[in-house]
Amino acid sequence: MRLPVISEIVENGLCIGCGMCAAMCPDDVLKMSWNACGEYNPVEEAECTKNCGICLKVCPFSDDNDNEDEIGKRLFEEVPEIDHNPLTGYYLTSYAGFSEEHRMTSASGGVATWVLETLLTENIVDAVICVAPTGDPDKLFTFHIFDTVEGLRSGSGAAYYPAHMSDVIRCALDEPRRYAITGLPCFIKAIRLAQARSDKLRKRIVATVGLVCGQLKSKLFTEYVASLTGMEGSICSVYYRGKDPAQPTINYHYVLRNINGDERRIFWNAGISNAWTNRWFTPMACNYCDDVFSECADVTFMDAWLPDYSKDGRGTSLVIVRAPWAKELLARGEGIVLESISMDRVVDSQRGVCLVKRDQLAYRLFLEENGERIRLVKRVAPHKTMNLIIRKEMLIKDRMRLMSVENWIRTGGNMELFHNSMRPEIRKLRFIHRISKILILPKQSHRFVKNKML
């Protein structure tokens, strides 16, 4: 008999590869492994004897589990002076700012790195769990456990690459220390689901640091970017968010190195943006996520994609604070520059992600009701209210998401053949954009979803 996480999640394309099922399995029968698409999935190594279903109970994409509203209410509703926003979840306050020391080596303004280092140096936690590079071409990034500032700094910056938590969660279960952990929204949700079923994790993971996420990428995305640079041979390291103060924040660059020591650099505007914005090499599960702001985390960090910040190529962090420890830590922080910012502006900074994870998700769920997609229950109600142009654009990008993986594998990573195979869909998308400009259609706003949340 197959485990429910395999039959209900993996086989329906909903696995995000967090690894919590493998970490929590009492029979230890699950192992995280690469699939053909360059994503992590659990695989069964032995027969399950307990049939406890814990693998499904800690899965962030299982409909049977609490959603982010229910988890957030349990965690934060009783916090004094807490407020709630239907898009960001619970919050105490919000900031924009930076850490001068960490700014240039971090994805945004370095405030997240400052918080993690302060948790360590002030002995609030014994160790920090975060993603860091490995130097291994087969898995460029993994979750590590750091108990020194020097080690922690090796994990500073973004990682647009799969990594699973199964090994580090097992370590947390075995070693009685106080941990802080960083993660994307679905990963933090998995941690909260696991804490609800494990006294050890509830006591030992004392700080959760969330990151805003629009989409994950498979390992094929990094292969594609390497090919864009013309680099040959196995890649052993990637730095995804190189900064140039003379450039606007969005035009950051990737630095790639192969096992022969060759190094290449490529800017966002030199081809990366096409793959990113068109959702190439994005796992299917990302199409069914409705958490933009990591609502289950004690504190959430993101880029300040706002006009008055985005011109500064050094980067600026936006921060949503939910837990009292995070509010107190930031309020007395030395070495960081913070200013209050309204929650409306925080939401505006992620308007494009809100459109995808709320408005477009509502339309995807509407298609499910008509038998065109798998049926899921999310916090947005199925709805077809979206202008025709955005609907067409969404469906083209959905096709390209599938085609990118299939065609990259089929062409053996041949860049010319791959681009030729994607060109018809790109032409359709450009035509849609031209029509949109001619008609001057109003931009779709995510705000309509506020009145349609379940």
C-alpha cells in the first residue's frame, strides 16, 4: 500500500520538496530524492508498517491540514496589540531598512542576516538552520545547522535552488538545542504542522524567520542560466544576488563557477528575467500556494520593490513582525537602520506575487470546478472574475511552465533547440501584451479577493 503523501501529493504534482514527511516518518521509510524535473520528492525505501499518516499530516499542500489562517490564529491571535490583514496575516508592526554590515552580501537589505546573527550572539538560540551552498555539483545548496556567526554568514543571500529539510529536522529531533530556522512560506507552514505533532520541535524551534516567495525553481533553472552564460562543465557554485550600486535593485546578477574554476556573470536583464517571469522550471505546487507573506513565521523579510527604494542597488529589506521577541529585538537593534512603513505599502511591494497567488489562483480553482484541473480547497474561492488579457497570459505561462521542463530534457539542454521550442508561446505572450497596451485595460488588482476569501 502506497503512503498517502505519495498517492495524494506527489502523484498529483503537489509536492514542493520540503522534506518534512521524510523527517517525521516514525518508520523512517521515506527518503528525499531528485525526480526527472530537477525537484525533490519523497520516495519509499521500505514498506510502511504503522500506517499513521503522519507524512500527510505535516504536508503543507494537504487539504486535510489547517490552513495559514488557522495556524496564524493559534500562534498569534493572543499576542497583545496584534492586528490582522487578509493578505499578510497577523502583524504587530512593519519596517523598511537595512544593515550596513550585511547589506551588500544579502539578497535585500541584510536585516534578516542581522536578526539571525543577533539571535546567536545574544544566546537566544544555540543554532540557526538555513540554506547554504555545498560546493557539490549534484546538490548546490542544502539546509545546514550553524552555531557560529562565521558559518551563518556562508548562508547569506538568496538560493533559487531546491533544498529539503529532512536531515536538519531529524537533527533537531535528536539534539536538544534551541533553534532558529529560516524558510519559504510552505516550508514554515510544514514546520508549524510538525510542531503541532511534536513536543520536541515545539520546544526546540524557538524562532521562525520567513521569506516572501513568488515561486521556487527546480535545479534545471540553474542549468539553464549556466547555459545562457555559455559555461560548460558541472556548476559547483552559484551566487544568485550579486549587487552593483550603480544598477537599480532589480538588475542584480548571478555569478556561476564550474568545477574547472571558470567563472561567468550574467545580469537579470540579460535573459534571466524571461525564464523567471514566464515561470519556466517552476514546480506545479507553486501554482496552488496562497501564502505570499509567510504568514506562519514569527517575522517575515522581503525585498522592497517600491519606487522610493528600488533605485538603490544596495538593497532594502521590508519586515513584517508578528512575535514579541522579534519586535523587541528590532526595536533595540544596533547596526540597523529601520523606519516604519504601512502594511498597505508592504502589500504594494509584492503586488505581482499577490496577483498570482490570489487572483490567478481563484481562476485556477474555477477551472478545477469545470474538470480541467485537480480539485483543491484553498483560502480563495474559485472565481472567473479576471479580465480576458490576464487570463490568456496566465494560461500561456502555465503552458510554458510545463514546456520548459519537457523541452529542456528533450533537447538535452541545447540552448538553440530549447529556445526554438519555446518561441511560439513567447510570440503569443508578446501579442497579448501588445493588445493590452492598445486597449489600455486597467491593471488587475488583487484587492477583489479580499471579499471572496473563504
